[in-house]
Amino acid sequence: MLAGGYVRYMAPELIEDSSVPATTHSDTYSFAMLILECITERVPFSNIRRDTQVIHAKTTKKQFPLRPEGPEWDNHAPEGLWELMMRCWAVRPDERPTMGHVHSFFLHRA
């Protein structure tokens, strides 16, 4: 992991305002980043070298990580999982699913 690489997992609202406390909404955002790393075996925003550029992409440009392409992606994560991850990365924290919803998603896929 790169030094200071934690910003790659951190919800944008926590980066933008240091007085904003971590919440279950920000945890949901981070959890989806962990799912991405588990599937791709790369840190989130692996196409961006510097953490400062990741911060800019997340806070100013409101960008999401790139979706991996290729047959190996299709084998590891179906469309529904990517859609869930995108919902977990919603810019507005209150639009992110609850962890109960995320848990339910995985229970129904087992």
C-alpha cells in the first residue's frame, strides 16, 4: 500500500471536512472499496498514482473507481455486485445502502 493510501478507502465527506465524524454511511463506502480490492487485488483508484490526485478525483470530480474489464472480472463479480458497489459510493452519504442491505445482498447470492 502507498504511504497515506487510506484516502483511497475513505468516504469523500471525511476528506472534505475533518470535522465530519465517520458514520455507518462512510463505513459502507469504505467496505465497497475493500470489496473492489479483494476482487481486483489492487488498491482502489489503482490507475491514479498519487493520493493527492485520488483526493481530487473523489472530492472535486466526484469520480468512482474504474470498473475492471475482461473475462476475469465477469467471473469474479456479476453486474449486480458492481451496481451495489456504485450505490455504496454514492456522493451523498444518505443515498448509500445500509450494511444490512449489503449483507442481505450477499446472503441471497450464496
